[in-house]
Amino acid sequence: MRILILAVAVLLVGSNLATLSAQLRGFEIGNKPPEIKLPTTRGDTVALSSLKGKLVLIDFWATWCAPCVNEQTELAKLYQKYKQSAYTNGKGFEIYGVSLDAKKSNWEDFLVTNKINWIQVSDLKFWRSPVAKTYNIQGLPFNILIDGNGIILAKNIHGIDLEKEIIRFLIKK
Amino acid sequence: MKTKVLIFLLFAITASVFASYVFSSQGQNDPWTPQQLLAPADLAKVLNNPKAPQPIVFCIGMDAVIKGSINVGPAMKAENLNTLKQKLTKLPKDSQIVVYCGCCPFSRCPNIRPAMKLLQDMQFTNYKLLDLPQNVKVDWIDKGYPMSE
């Protein structure tokens, strides 16, 4: 009887959370994510690889995604707090924001209004963005934390878990 | 031990209900019925067949990614909802109409409810919501269905 109950429980959770886990497939911790080269609001291209040597959070978001917008305030605090710190495999913390917006004015206005001061890039192609395909993004927000060598340390971590992960690699003075 | 199993079972059911809610296409007070949801595969089939009667497809979200769809803009904004209203005013009430957004999971999409409510209020009789419960990438683009240029 006990085994039956457990089996039903596992099936219930498993079937319904399949969609969630789909997002987590494709990029494993310890691998290198693909290069991203996209323009900023000013039109100059910034490559993800140009941030080599730093702890980097690749943040996929959009102004039309309510949870992403809410998270930007938290990211601003983390950026301010950790951008100058040293890590076991990187010096300094950077955020590489990749917006899936479709309209430049929405994206640009949000960055100005909210004084977002970390790297922001976008091809303004909404869900058609080749980056969304390459990274197998199934929903927003989605993020990946990489070290100074570009190796994935964690993925899709938010809130307190994100800060804990940053602290895990922090070299304390 | 029995208590532990019961607690685990309770957790499993709660998680299941939560996940079902997040990815479901139908909430309690949503202005559409399950019969008004159109499966992406069915729309794709019609769009791929030029001989089939074509519905009027309105994008009421961020970007008209579906082939032949008319971009109205996010229906959460009054100006865009008004644009949709203007376009609908010119159509017979029994027109075959499909609306879609696809930005986010249905449970938190800000655009589908105002658009479907408008169609309901204007007493259209043959309108559907494209069933994109997760988003237009997962439920349309990744499936290779027809896209706009």
C-alpha cells in the first residue's frame, strides 16, 4: 500500500513538472554556453566572451515579462553589492542582460527609467531571437551563472538562491 | 512512518495542483470556454492549406510571429484594445476570428483576457483563443508551424 501511494505521488509530481524540467535540459553545469554577440541600445555589439575573467550572470528577460521586471530591482542590488568582489574563478561580477523585447522604445525606456547600469543587449526579435533557440529557452525569466573561464556554475536560480550561489564563489577578504 | 507518507502525499498533490494551474489553459474566471481554445496544430493545418477558409488572426501581443496575422499590439494597453475594436467593428459577427499573444504562460498573460472579453462583449459568435499555454516559442515556433516574414 505504501509503495502504491509513493508511486502515485511520484507520478503526479513527475508528470506535471515535466514542462519545468524541460527548461533545465540542454546546458549542464560544467559546460561552456554558446557565444552571444548582440547590440546594446546604442548599437555597439558586446560579446559574452568579452567578459572573460569575471563572474557573469546571463539574464534573459523582457519588459513584457512581469517576474523579469520585478527581478531587475533585486539584480540591481546584487550588482551594486558584488561587482567589485573577487571570486574563486574570476575578478568582478557582471550581468549580461539579454532582452527578448520586440520594441526598442519599450526596452530603452525601461533601462533609462530604472537606471539599469549593467550590460544590456538585444536583437529585438521577441521569441524569434536566434539566441532563445540556441539556449533552448522555454520561458522567462531564465538565467545562467558562469565563471571567469566561461564555465556554467548554475542555471535558472533566482532570489536568495542566486545570492547564495554568488557568495559560494566569493573570496572573503 | 504512516504520517510521513501522508505528508509526502499531501506535498505531491499540492505540487501537482500548483503545476497544473501554472500551465493550464483555463482559469476559473477566464473569459473563454475550453471549446474556444484552438489547438496550434489545427490552425497550422488551416494556414498551410490555401484552399481552406482562412480565419482572421489577430496578434494581441508583442509581435505577430504567425503567418498572415494582423498585429494589433498588446491588448493590455487601452489604445491597442481600441485598435482591435475598430477592426472588429468592420467585421460580421459570425466571422471566424482567432486571437493570440504567446508572451507568457496563460496564467500571467496580461493581453488575452482583455481581447477575449472584448470579443465576448461585442457579441461575436465564432472566435477562438489560440491555445499557447506556455508561450509562442514553445507552442508554435519550436513546432515549425508557419511564421510571418
